Amino acid sequence: MRFNEIGQQLRAYRMESGLKAEEISARLGVSRAALYRYEKGEVIKLDTVNRLAELLKISPLTLLGIGVEYYSKPVGYMERIRQIEETSDQILQVFGPICYLISSDQYDSVLAQIYEDAAEALGADRPAARAASEQLLNVMISRKRMYASRKPSIIGILTVSSIQKFLAEGVAGAVPVSERLRHAARDVAQREMELIANLMESEPIGLQLGLMASGEPNGPFTLLRSRERATLAINPFQPDSLPSAQSGVAMITGAEDAVAAHQRVSENAWRDAIKGATAAERVRALAAAARS
């Protein structure tokens, strides 16, 4: 058994469950410190794996890293992606208006304000919503810090329709907020697209961005590669989803046939994508159209 991977998945599924570490450790009859040691990759008995899987409402095989991992909330999925990114040398993203890892601090700032606004509207449930928002934001920002320190290469294939939607609605467009905050969210969207356009033009080492020339993929996916393995992540959650969002089920797998099939799709999309100054000009035209 790969105890380090079991520990990583245990942490991701614990965060998704909404259960606190002390609740799980109490039900298991172990100390909280012991649970944290399991999450860090300490040897864990198969019987304990089975009991944990029952508590977290997942298959023991899933916790053992056999088969496909499924996540129904953003925080569990984002935490698992954070873990995989820690050892990834290349990240290939297909679909979306931006690549979160290269987004600005302003993006995180306005997202935090939107989460706070959404929590404020929940009345008695406000403390739980704030705690969930803080947990998700911490995971997201940790991903950015990892990227800044390790600088894995990124290939991002963006789509016109997702950019248009992002510009029209702003950050977290699906979340109802005040008009003042929505205006700020649109302003940030404009800045993010200018950042994307600048990066398309400058083409920095280790960062390649393209615009899908035509058509749309069936859904967003990411391929993460390290020296040891390749991982496919199929994600229905946008980076600006509310912590409570359950818009679908995210899937993570290392199955060779799944990785190979998505690799072929991404290679074709990248080959046909608009790149460089031409792509930057198109992105700026989309931003100008949204402002008018």
C-alpha cells in the first residue's frame, strides 16, 4: 500500500465530508494526532482504512487509490489537485477563461469578498459558510504558492465562449451579490483577460496559452504529469465556485486509456489553437466588446 497517497486522499475526503478531525478521530477511537499522522503517510491498518471509508461514505478501494476518485464538492477536489500539483512537472488545462495558478491577487481578493457576501445572506448558517469559504480559499492560495515556488510548466487551452461568459458576469458570476460587488467582479475579469493577453504575447518560458479556434470540449479537464505518472482530472467546478456548490461530480484517475484519450484530444486542440499575438488580439477584442 502507498501510505502517502492513502493519507493524501484521506485528507481530501475528510475535507469534503465537512467532518472535523476530532469528530473522525473520536468515532475511530484514536487521537487527533494519530489521524493527522495517517494523513501524512504513516502506516495504517487495513481495518482502519475500512472504518475510515465507512465514516467518509466512500469505497475502501477508493481510499487505497484503486480505480477512480470521485468528489462532489469543490474543496475535496481542489485539495486533491493541490496534492497532485506538488509533484507535477507539467499541467495541461483544456477549457475555461483563465488558468487559476497564474491569476492575479485581485482575483482572490474579489472572490473572498463574494464568499463573504454569500455567507452574510445565510443568517444562522453564516459561521459554517464562512469557515467553509476560508478552508477553500486557503487550499486555492496554497496551490498558487506551490506554483510560484516550483514553476511546473503550464499549457492552457482557453475557449471563446468561456471568456465571453467570464467577462459578462465577472468572477463567480453564478453567485448573487450586490451590484457594487458584481461591478468589481467584472472589473477583475477585465484585468485577468488583459493579463492573459499579455502572457500570450510575451510567451514566457514554461507557460503556453492558446485560444481554441473552433468548437468546444464536452467539459473541462486537466492532465497533470510527473516523472512517475500521469493523472487525468475531469472537473465540473470552476475555480470561483461556492464551497457549497454541487454542480456535478469531479473525477480523478491515472488509468492509462483515459489519460491517453484525453491527451489525444488536447494535442489536436493545441495544434489548431490560436496562439501568440493573434490570440492576444482576439482576447482583447472580446474584452473590448464586453465593455461596450
